[in-house]
Amino acid sequence: MSLQKHDLLHELPESREAIHLLKANSNHFAKLFDEYHDLDHAVHRIESGSESTSDEYLEDQKKKRLFLKDQLYSMIREYEASADT
């Protein structure tokens, strides 16, 4: 199985500028971005075998990561829509 990191800059390359501007101008976005980044690294360490834990814990972390990603994605799309108008 190929392990992938799910960092936002690689998953949303077309939104690189919006992500950078949001991180610089929104404390809330920056906090969620950092939480997502930390959680993504933790999940990757578990999946790569560097750390071990229960399957339930890993699934819980993946769900938290997805929840944060959804929030960040919504914020990015809202920012991009407002920048287009």
C-alpha cells in the first residue's frame, strides 16, 4: 500500500495563493491549518509504522483530519469566491 500525505498545498495546488493569504490574515484559518498539518503528520507516522496504536484510534484521527479538511476547504472556497467578485 502506498502511503500519501494529505497536506493541503499538495491536495489543492490551485489554491496555493488563497491558502497563503488566509494563513497570513486569519488567525482562525491559521490555527485550523496547523491542527490539520499536525494531525496529518501523526496519521502518516502511524500508517508508515513509525508509531503504533489501535485501529480505532487511527480511524478517529482520520475522521478528525477529514473534519478539519472540510472546514479549511470551505474557508478557502469562500475566500476564493469573494476574491472573484
